[in-house]
Amino acid sequence: QVQLVESGGGLVQAGGSLRLSCAASGSIFGFNVMGWYRQAPGKQRDMVATITSSGDYANYADSVKGRFTISRDNAKNTVYLQMNSLKPEDTAVYYCRINWSGNVYWGQGTQVTVSS
């Protein structure tokens, strides 16, 4: 069983920055993909960014390319999302996810609110 705990959300003005963290507990080994997804009120949950276990490959939603950066520290089983140049439309609950060994696990989510 894997548990994911996110942190780092909050309220920020447009143009500001936030860094989200997601720590995974449990024994994780082998290939896996960790990522961040977000869900705004009344909308579906969408992929923001994902990164493979080696860190060699990262994928971003078009809406965040050039502004957000995903990274991971495998020694700490932690994935990060550095969010710069934030916009009001980035406001959402951000969820961490890991896809590992045929299973998908989600964190509880952290609120990010960007004021104009």
C-alpha cells in the first residue's frame, strides 16, 4: 500500500510562485510514474505534469509549459511541482498520483488559489 501526502498549497497573487511537494510512504521500487493533476470546481480532473521514476522523461499540459517544473527525489520518495507565473486559472485542488506496479494511488489534494 502506498500513501501520498501533499503539501505546499496556499493563496498567492497572480504572477507569484508556489512549490508543491508530495511524499510517498511505503516501499516503492522499479518503474513508476508520479505526477500532478488538478481539479477546478465543476471541472474534470486534468493532468498537469508527470515524471518517470528515472526522472528522464517529463510531460506537461500545454497550459503550464514554460511555467511549471516537475522534479523528484527518489531517495526521499518525493515529487515536487514548482509553479511560477501563476494565473487565476491555475486555481484548483492539486492532487499527487503514482502509477506503480499496475496500481494507481492518489493523495488527498492541496488547494491552490491564485488571486487576480
